[in-house]
Amino acid sequence: MNVDVQQIAFSFAAGNLLGVIYFGGLWLTVRNVHQVKHPALLVFVSFVARNAVVLPGFYWVMDGQWGRMISCLVGFLTVRYLLIHRIRSLGDLPKADERMSR
């Protein structure tokens, strides 16, 4: 198995970018859903738009190589983790045990 470090690093960085697009878009949707006349439409359009960018992005980055796909997915999930941590530190998101007590 031949591992190209540059391809893995590129895949990880692309996963980061895709994560920012997906989870950043999700956060913007959640923050603005109460301000629109048709919130269900906003949620649906946001979901379709985010997936219309991210799914082809994963496919393009993968290029038929599972190692690149895994690296991209790790980058994607890293952004998710970092955004959740950042949002919690700002006090905008309750921790899991606080949600259960509500």
C-alpha cells in the first residue's frame, strides 16, 4: 500500500473546508430559523444546499481512494468537534447533561 502524505494532507484540509461549509451553514440556519416566515422551508433549503456542496466534494476528494476519503472524513469531523467546543465556550450551546435536565 503506497501512502502519499501530500494527498492525505490535501484530503484532510479539504475535509476541514467541507466541514466549515456544512456545519457553518447549519449553525447559520439554526441561528436564523426563528426570524423567517417559513422556517421549515429554510431548514429544507439549507439541508439540500449544504449536501449539494458537501457530498460531491467528498466524492471529488476521494477520487476512488479510501485513504483519501477517510482523511477527508476525519478533517470534516474535526471541524464539527472544534465548532461544538467553540460554541459551548461562548455559552450558546448547553452541555449534554444540561439538555437532559430540561
